[in-house]
Amino acid sequence: MSARLEVADIFGRHGEAYRQVHDGHLGRVERRVMSAIE
């Protein structure tokens, strides 16, 4: 049986780095959604 990978796992591991790299392109709503999923 393979391990299940969820969006929350990806955001948890890489979300902060993604937000830093895309700082000028993410709006408030997108940031709030990412935080809610995390």
C-alpha cells in the first residue's frame, strides 16, 4: 500500500518557500486559502 500524499502535506513542506518566491504574485485570498489548507 502506498502512502497517500495530500495538498496539506505539500503546503506544509513547501508552502513558506513558495510564498517567499511568489511574494509579489499572491494575493491576500490565496495566502489565506493556503494557510487554511495547511
